[in-house]
Amino acid sequence: MSIDSLRRSAVATVSGLPQGFWWLWLSTLVNRTGAFVLTFLSLYLTTELGHSAWFAGLVVALHGLGGVAGSPLGGALTDHWGRRPTMVTMHLAAAACAAALAFVTSAWAVALVVLLMGVAMQAVRPSINATIADMVPADDVRRAYALNYWALNLGFAVASIAGGAAAVLGYRTLFVVDAVATTLCAVIVFLRLPETRPERAKARDGEEKDDERVSMLDVLRDAPFRTLVLLNLLVCVVFTAPWIGLPLTMAEQGLSPSSYGMVIAVNGIVIVGFQLLVNKVTDRRSPVVLLTVSALLFAVGTGATALAGSAVAFAATVVVWTVGEMVHVPTNAAATARLAPEHARGRYQGVMGMSWAVAGFVAPVVAGAVVDGPGSDVLWAGTFAIGVLAAVGYTLRLRKALCEEEPAAETSVVEESVGEKTVAQERPAAEAPVVSLVPAKPEPASGS
């Protein structure tokens, strides 16, 4: 492919999206460029405050636990309160937590602040994903999620490099910079991003219609969406495993920590360098095919880790599952938006985000236990099997739910189960199948 064709592909990838999306994209970039807390938290706890590695791991796990609670909370606020106020409030809450870490030193105070920070950081993601689905035409939603994910990783790459260089100023300084960047992100959203929440239909008495009321339980009763969440949880477990198991496996092979640093850096380099090209190749493809292929790439990439014996071989496995990551994250977010009724997009995205948070909390513990017990080969055989299982699940269980062949201009009547009664609701057939939602790394949910 020539340079000129690459340029045309890049232009086509970024063209045609509304101005509001680019303000949201900029806020994501600014936020992640200053994301220093999670990157340097374990070092701060052990080298600066003198805590044990066990305690540092517990605190990082608490961040993930906070995300499990924050995601459905953010989803509910997104639908009831609005996209923009939820984003601004949660960004400011995360900024306050980052600033607090620069001053608190008590072990349990640090743990509490990190827990609350996990709640705030995960709670903002449903509002970001719902806003993208609201403002971007349906045919361009997957591309928009991919571009926002690119901004997230571009910012993370800058933060990793800048943070390492700036660490000489002290960890507390980095945390303050993180707070300032997150506050600036909130300011951009407040000043430039319009509210996109759809107007709720009202009954004659002025109350919200029954069919507009969707609880988290109703979301979980949506069978196709529940299947999508469970399959995504499997993929998330596979995606999270290398961030824990890869350094341990490389150490078993006698490779140095610096070798691991170079190998895992391949993940960010590939995403920053090739996300736009992947977007072009996958544009307009079937979501079921893309989700299936991404699950297989995760399976093959992580499974092949058991066969690697050099830094180059390990880097090659990272390339494989990173391509799977680039395909999966935006496609899964777009599939969530497709299955969600527009008045419940926040709650659907919140439940989906919870699957990422659960995997981020559980998978590291399980991966470490497997490596310490049966061994790393068992871990990679397990991730291969789980990835293949997810691929089969996408193909067999979601092909009908994510079918894209309905005429866009027609309107279909869809029955939704709300509580114990069924109501008929009209909406465009492009959204008709909706009846029946991430590390820093790993944390690739497509928001910021």
C-alpha cells in the first residue's frame, strides 16, 4: 500500500463525523495524556510510602472493585440525569481523588481514595459511549468508537513516556498533574459538548411512560444483550491474563524485566500506529464476524505464549492479540449501542462496562494463582480454550440479534419485557433488533 493510499484511508477514517464527537475525542486525549495515577501507583506505594507489594496489589484491585460498582451507577445517571452532567461530575470526582493521593499517606486512606477513584473513572464511561451512540449516525458508530479508543491509547502512550521522564519531580507532582488534566477534560466537556440524551416520552399525566422505564434488572433480562455481556466477560478475562501472566512467564524463561517492558510496549505501539488502518479494513464488516475473529486472535495470541522462548517471539504473540483488541473493543461497544433502546443506552453501556471491571478484578488473581500452581502453560492453554469458546458463542448465539440487513427506512413494532408486562414500542427498524453496554492497561473500554 502506497503512502498516498494510506493518507486517503486515514482521511476517510476521520471524515464525516460531527463536531461534537471531536470535542469528546479531544477530552479523551487530554484526560489520558495526564493519566499517571494507575501507571505509577504501585511504585508510589512501595518505594515512597514503604508498603508491601501485597498491599500495593490489594489497592490496585480495589480500584477495579470500585469500577464494578461505578459502571452501573454511571449508566443509571447517564439515562436519568444526562450525559454531560454525569461526565463533568465524574471527571471532577476522579480529579479530586487524584489530587487527594498527593496528600494522604495513611494506608487505609489511600485505599479508600483509590476505591472511590475506581468508582468515578468507571462511572464516566457509560456516558461517553452513550454520547457517541447519540450523536454519530448508526453506520459510523463503530468507526467513532475506534477513533475514541485510538485517542485513549495515544494519550496513554504519551502519559507513560512523559510520566517516566517526569517521575524525578516526585510521584505527588504526577498525581497533581493528573488531577489538572482530568479537570481540563471536564471543562472541555462542560463548555463544548452538547447534551445528547433523547427526550423521554411522557404520558398524559406528565409522568414518564412505563415503556421508558428500564431498570438494571430489565437490562439483564434482555437475552441477546446478556449473551453479549457474558461473551465479552470471557474475552476480557483472556485479554487481562497477559498483563499478569506474561511478565511471570518471561521471568521463568530467564528474561529480564526490561525485556518485558519492551515486549509489552508493542501493544501501545501497534494500536497507535495501526488503529486507523484496522478501522479501514474492518469498516462496514459484519459485527458478528468481527467479534468472532477478534476472539480467535485473542485465543491464538495468548495461547501461543506457551510456545514462545525469546523476547521477539513474545512480542509476536503480543502483536496478534493486540490486533484482536483493536477489532474487539470498538465492535463490542457498537454492538452494545445497537442492542440498547436509545432511552436506556447509559444503563446498557453501564452493564457492559461492569464486565470489563469484573474481569479486571478477578482475572489477575486467577492468573497469578494458576501460574503459581499448575504453571504458566496451563494458563495459556486456558486462555486459548476460553477465546475459542467465545468465538463459537458469537457465531452461534448472536448472528440473528446483530443482523444488519433490516431496511433502515421502515419501522417495526418490537415487544419489550418491562417488569412482568409486555408493551409494544415503535422505533426505526435499524434499531429493531435491540429488544430481546477498559489499565491503565488493561482497561480498554472505549471511553476515557
